[in-house]
Amino acid sequence: MMREIALKVEQGNRINEKDALWLYQHAPLNELGRLANRINLRKNGKAVFYNINRHINPTNICALSCKFCAYSKKIGEEGSYAYEIDEMITKAGEAVAQGATELHMVGGLHPRWNFQRYVDMIAAMHKAYPDVHLKAFTAVELDWMARKARKTIPEVMTDLRSAGLGSFPGGGAEIFHPEIRDQICDTKVSGDQWIDTHRTAHTLGMRSNCTMLYGHIESYEHRVDHMRRLRELQDETSGFNVFIPLAFQPFQNEMGVNRYTFGADDLRTIAVARIYLDNFRHIKSYWVMLGQDVAQLALQFGANDLDGTVLEEKISRAAGGRAGMVMTRSNLENLIRRSGRIPVERTTLYQPVHENDRRHMTAVSNESASDDIIECLQALETGGTLAPSNLWRVAQEAPLHLVTKALDASGKLFSQGQSLTACLTIKMDMTTTPETAANQVRKLDSESKKIQNGDASVLNLDASAVTGALDLTPIIESCLAAAPRAQIVLHGIKSVVVTAEAAGLKPTEYLARLRASGLNTLEESSADCSMDSEQKWMVFHCAQSADIAVLPLISIRGIGSSLDWSTWADDITELRSRLVQDKTLFAVNLLVKADALVMPSEYLKALALTRLCLPTSLQIWTPVLGIPVLAPQRGLGADNSHHPSMKLVSTLSSFGSSSLGLVSTSELSVERLMEDVRASGVGPRLTCARQNEINLDTNIADKLSTLRHVPNLIAVS
Ligand code: V47
Ligand code: SF4
């Protein structure tokens, strides 16, 4: 079916709603992304738009009470506000001083504002800043104004245009289908009215945008139906500038929805829109709702616009939006450049602000790379290896989609029991102070129940911050006394070296003692990256001869505004050379150096390349909280269940991850995590094991068979 749909698209035929639904439900994520990406490159070339704009939400006082809306308040309610026109002009002035070419204004339906108030607002703004494009008022606000003024929609639009309004934003569309609309915003204009209003605008020669609010209670069918109505109107009028999927922000709503959209769903939505909405030139990856991370990735999945600097956005913020309210020009340009695209500042009507940039908008037939890079990828695809210099160049130069194409063709994806696993873990921070360590052990008494109940299987002794000598043998013994079924992992290699030295022991001797006390795995920490590689591998070999499994690390790091692929290439080369002699290695962790600025698209490319470079007997672990995120943090709950990196979990298996590694049950909600894992499932490919999923101290063959016969394995299909 994927091939049929792709063929339709390649031959210039449009896909139908059934095809769109199939793509949503079944298309492999990367194949879908490649198709959408190809279409976008043909329509828009390598240019990705952004604009310098400011949002001004004139009031949050609203006569309606849409169930999804966290933003609206009633008159007199705490937190309600209504700006005077002067205040708005001051805000606009700040933006204009920073180069804004657009003001975006939407807000609540203020019961005490009459139509003239809106006309005055636009007239005053236009007078103060005649060169700035005023994009204001949703179909919902226009309907409100028309009813208040007893005017028709065309009259309202004409008056606003005469006052200086430039175009209409796409809000208020939500989900058109009455099955959903009646549940989430029954007092708002209907879907048909929304469409009629935009038809009127287009007929009057004005342009508008359109949106879709997704990720709440609607189904894929409702989304496709929504897009169908937009495509039909666009066929009629060609008046839409852009389609903007709005990812639902889940806090303070009356619909019982309390989780962010899955990253894989966001990417799917952008891609399906790009493929289905063939009569739209632009698809917006709205960073405010998607978060910077997914917004950046979406540029590879069919989107060609990031929206703008925004400056003050209150609607998503009220509902738990965590992407921040403002981006600078250089932030936006950096996100675009590091996805291999060319940033182009645009006007509201999608013209380049600098005429010279138009050349970047010329169609490109597909992602490309030089012949030798293609040859290198082919070598990896067929199981070959590359010299370090070539490895480094491939990582640096190959576009993400060429890498995933090679990965798909290699047959390495989903080769390990077709699972994405997680080892549920209790983490204990080790320190050199014996009293604190003893306290930790005491704490374990309560935590040990989790292990006895099978809710966790691993005890992770985190010694990565330990700098002095700390003999872990008594601690491990106490741990096992409290939780006899626990598998003990030691995180951090340096402590082994330091402690052995202080005790006058050889590392082999100390490791043998640790093994005798019950240690089964030694895991490299990012703090160990500074160790000399020979010394590190010497410790690993000693551990292995003591029958302790080892988990090395592959690290990537960002430097300034780019990514340094050399540490990654070195780690891969090193690991490959070790693998020749060492058949007992079973997994590696893929980690970003803590201080690094690494883009999500770069992390996923590193993951896909790592999978391509290493034999499938070696699992690649992507620890959830080690996935790089760009967005600033906000406190949304005590644990990390809403951490932005969770958004990417649903994408990881498509890029070659085998496991989320050691997941600390006190840091992340397992239920949430399982939802994310399920959300990545295309067909019966993914499973999330709750307990004993990886028996760390067995050899690979045993372990793989364990993977396939895990008790309580939850199959996802
Ligand atoms: O209509 C409300 C949505 C819209 C939430 O045209 C929410 O360029 C997510 O339409 N989670 C207003 N979305 C914003 C809008 C928009 C934004 C950016 C650019 C453009 C454009 C238009 O925000 C509303 C509603 O669909 N919304 N609450 C929420 N919790
Ligand atoms: Fe009012 Fe708009 Fe919120 Fe609905 S979504 S309650 S119309 S501000």
C-alpha cells in the first residue's frame, strides 16, 4: 500500500482520504517522512521560512467556555486581563524595534467590547506602524463581531480591511467534525460556518491561514475529515497561505486529557498533511505547540515554516506549553540550518523579505549527497565497515533521510526480537561518605519491595560522581540482602580504578570481589569519557573476565553552533575493533555529553548511523533522559513524566534503538513511558516489557531468547 500511495504521488496524482488514513495508521514513520520530505523539497526547495513577529492576545476574557481552553477567563476572574489600545501599541512598538514585520492578534470574545473597539484597535495599530502586517481575528471572533454589530461577515471583513487589517490567522478551526466539535466547543461557530467565513475572506480577495487542533479526543478519521474540508476549500479559492497543525497542550482542560502529543504523532501529522494537502504550498511546524525539538525534526517531515519569534504567547502557555514564548532570529536560523536547510525570513504572505533569498526556493528533486557519501552509505547498508575518516564524513554530510533509507534497506531495524525494552530500575546515588551510603541502603528497604513485586529488576548504583575511594562490596551485599532478586549495575568506571588503587588491589582483583558480592554489570558514565580509552577498556576486560557484563558508551557532543561528530566516529571505530575479539558485549548506550547542544535530528541521525555501523547482536540503548532537548524547562509535576525528551520516545525505535536502557522508576512514570512506546508502534513491532526484560548477566544468545519470552510482556499492535 505504501508503494501504491508513493506511486500515486510520484505520478502527480492526489491521494484520497482512505490513503491519508492508511498513512496515518500504518505507514512506517521514516518512509512516510521521506515521501513528505520529497514533496516539500519539490515545492519549496531547501528554503525554510520563519518570520519576525509578535503575538498580542488582546484579552483573555471570553464569553464562551470551550472545554479545551485553559486561557479564557470571565470578567473579574483572577488572572483576567484586557489590554487598552495604547498598551497594545506599546507592545507592538517593542516588536517593531526588533524588526517585526507582522503582528498576530487573537483573543477571547470580550462581552463588553463592541465592533468599533476592534476597528479602532486595528486603525490605531495601522496608523502607528503602517508597514507592519496585521494578521488578526479568527472566524470565531469575526462571527462575534458580526453578531454584536448586526453586520454581515463580508461587511465586518471589509470594515476591518479598511482600517488596516492585512489577513486572517487560522485559529478557531479546532476539529470540524460535529462528533468532536459538539464535545469540545459546542457554542463556537460550526465547522461549516468556519469554512464559509474563510471562503468569504478569499472571495473578497483576502488571504487566511488554517489550523487543526489535534491530540485530544479526536481520531485519525476526524483529522482526515478536517483536512478534507480544508483541501476542498483550497481547491475552490486557493486563498489559504498555510496549514498549521496545533498540537494540544494538555493542562487545565475539561476533557480529561493530561498528556502531550507523542512526537511520532506530531511528525505523522505534519507528513500526512504535506502529502494529502497537495494544493497547499506551505505547512507550518509551529514550535510553540510542538516544542522546539519536534518542530526542528518536522522540517525533515514535510514542514517548510517554523513561524516566528512570537515574543508573547499566552494561549499555549496557559495550557502547559513548555516551549517558551520567545525565540530570537538566530535561534530560529540555527534550528533550520542544523536540519540541513536554508533559513529564509518571510512576510506574512510567504514572500521572502530579502529578494535575494528567492533563489533558495527553487525546487530540489530529493535529498542528495556526493557520490562517495552514497557509496559509503551503500557499504554500511550491506554490512561493510568504513575507515574513521569516511565514517566522520558520512555522519557530517549525509542527510538524515539518506541514512534512514540505508537503515531500512539494511534489514537491521527491528532485528532484535522486534522490541523496544526498558529495564525498570531503582537508582541510588553513591557518595564517598559512608553514612550517606548507609542511608541509601536504608532507603532501599522500602524500594526493595518494587523489586520483590517485579516492578523493577535492576538496582543501579550510581558512582559517576564519586571521586575518592569507595568500596562497594558491603553496599552491594546489603542491597542484595534487602532485595535478593535485584540485578546490580554499577554506573561509573572511574570509581573502580580509584578504589582498587586505594585498596592496593589490581582492578581484576577488586572486580572479582565486586562480582562475588553480586555485581552483574558495569556501565560507563558520561563522566568516564575523560578517561584514557586504553585504561577504560582494560577495566572492561577485567570486568568481563570476572563475569561482569559491561555497557560502554557512544557519545556525541555539540560544539558551539555545530555538532562534533569526531567523538562519535572514534567511539564507533574503537567499539568495532573491540567487538572483533569480544563476543560478550551485548549493548551500548548512546549519550550526549551533558554540556552539548545537540539537535534532535542530529541525535536520531547518530542513532540510525550507530545501528548501521554495529552488528545487530549489539543492542543500542537510548536512555530517555539522555535524549537531547532544546526547550527550556518548566515545572510541570514532580517527576519527569512531562520532560520534553519523552516526546521523542515514540520515534526511537524507527531510528534503531533497541531499548530505553535503565529507566529509574522514581524519575519516570512507567505507565506514561509505556504509552509512548506503544505510540511508536506501526504494526506488531513494539513491545514494552515490565519486568525482568533483560537478564544482564547472561550471554547474548540467552539474553535474546529471554527478550522473546519475557513474562508479562505487553505486546503492542
Ligand atoms: O483556535 C487553544 C488553539 C488557537 C489550546 O494563523 C490550543 O499563523 C493547543 O490559531 N493547546 C489559536 N492549542 C492559535 C492559532 C494560531 C497560532 C499560531 C499561528 C497561527 C496562524 C494561528 O489555539 C485556537 C485553538 O485552536 N488552542 N487552546 C491548547 N490547549
Ligand atoms: Fe474563548 Fe477561544 Fe478559549 Fe473558546 S478557545 S473559550 S472562544 S478564548
